[in-house]
Amino acid sequence: MKLKLSAVLIPALLLAGQASAFTLYEDEQNKLDVGGVFVLDAFQPVWGEDDVFSASRSILNLGVERQLQDGWVLDAKLEWDQFLNNPTSGSDNFRNRLGYFTLNHDDMGSLRFGKQWSAYHDVARYMDNLVIIDPDATPIYSEGTDGGFAATGRGDNLVAYRYSNNGFNVSAHYGFTSNGESENDETAKRDYNIAASTSYDFDSGLSIGAAYLENKVQIDSGTDINGLEDGDKQAALSIGAQYINGGLKLASVYTQGENIHKAGILGTSSDSVSAQWADANTVDVYAHYAFESGFRPFAYASHVDFDGEGDVTGDRQVYALGLSYAFTPKTILSFEAKHNKLNEFSGQSSRTDNGGGFNFAYAF
């Protein structure tokens, strides 16, 4: 039992804060759930430098559900986190992680409105496993936030349809206007966002899927914001697979990206082009095993090949190793270390950096 709980709860606790939800009230028509996670992070992006990110945050979610007539169900979820000593701003920060309502039917699927996990993430989530760093090749959090603007992760202002039947899953979303990155008092805005995905879950534990996302960018002034210009398109086509059996998980995703990966070497803010969006072909792989003792070693590797658009050339590799220990299924301590390597980037010599840190999560 502990093996099964560790394999499922460790990634979910650290990513979503939803696995710990418990029911406060339930009757024949209504249900009220509440849950959350308290998280402590201590992370040094580049070992040997002065910058150390130390942050704590609490995640809280509330969910309500009401049974309607003829098999229809209405549900809603709100989820927030509160940062203390935000590693980005250096101050407290209150953030809305999720906020949506859903109309569900067992035979017809679901229609969901609001800030939610995107249709693209339904397949990209195969690689959403790391504790401290983000997956590099699969561009879930490439914008350095929760993937809200490009809708690669928890997308802003989406309406999404999902349908599942006997292991077959399809989803699609449309994203309305949203604000992205800013530079020199100019802000990139979303004109529209579309995505679709399909996957199949075999009884053996193997899942295969493909997803496509397109985010149309609008910049009123016509200036350049981190390599994005008015009318540019951010796009990702991802094909992936994962295998889960007991405590074992193996996953890999291949992505063809257009303006959806950040260039440069991760963790080096002094690189003048590190913030530029670029085209790239990428692949990453991940593996973990959750032992009955509570230990879960994991490993990650990625390769990002910049294709030369806008004079951005070269390739980047990221390697990560980590170990989590579940004192209980809801109390988890993790260590994670990473190595970045940038080869022949835009005519520059190869560079590397190393970093890592600790994470503690307690679900309540």
C-alpha cells in the first residue's frame, strides 16, 4: 500500500497540491472538498555563486460538486498559493493557481471554463515530474511561470473540452486574451491560443499521446519582447509515451517547437541572450522507482537543439538526479541536483553549470 501511495502522491503533492484533498461535507447531491500542501525550498541555481533561493509557500484548494439531472455533474475548483520570500520578487506573493468550473457528463465528456491545466498538458504531463527544476525539452514552464500565457501548463482564460472512453482520451481548448512577458514598459499579449491532444492508456500501464499547441502573440507597439514580435506564433508539437507499473515510471517526449523554448544556459542571468525565445527540436526522458521503504530515486535527461532561426544555434543538455523520501505518504523530503551544458551557442564556446537543492512538502 505504501508503494502505491508513494508512486502516486509524491509527484502530485509537489506539483498540484490536490492529492491531499479530503471531504468536508457530502450528501446525495453535493460535495465539498478541501486540501493543500505546505512547501519549503532551498535551491542554488549555480553552485559556487552567491544566489540561493529560499522560499516557503502554502497551497490551498477548495472543490465543490453538485449532481444534476440526467447524468450531468457541475463542479468547481479554486486553488491558491501564498509565497513567503518569493524567489522571483524577494517579497510575499499571493497567486491564483487554478480557478475553473466544469460541466461533466459520463457519456458526453466535460466542458471546463477558467484557469486550468491545458489540453496540451494532458500529454506533456508525462514529463511533469521533477521537484525543483522544470523539464527543459518539454516546454511546460518555459516562460518561467506556471505556463499560463502560452497555456502549456496551467493556462489562463481557457475553455476546454475533454472526453475519455475505455482508455482513449481526447481534449481541446481555446484560450482568450492574456498578458505575457514585459520589456521596456511593453507587454506581450495573447491574441488567441488553441491546443488539442489525444492519447491512449493501455491496460499494461503504457500510455502514448500527441499534442499540438499554438499561441498567437500581439504586441501593440510593434517592438520586440525577448525575441517575440507582433504577429509571431508560439507553437509546440509533442509526441510522448509513459509506462507505469507499480512503483516504476518511465517517460519520454519529443517536441518540435517554434518560439516556445528559451535560449541560453539555464541559471546564468548574465547571458545577454538567455531570455530570447527560439525554435528548437527537443527530446527528454525521465525515470523513477518508488520503493516500499518510501525512497524514490529519479533521473532526468534532455536535449534541446536550436535550429538557427534568428541566429540562435547550438544545443543544450540538462541532466538531473534526485532522491525523495516519504516519511508518510503526505510528508516528503527531496534532494535534486542538475547539470546544464550549452554547446557552440551562437558562436560562443561551450559552457556548463551545476546546481541543486532541497524540497520539503507536507500535505494537510
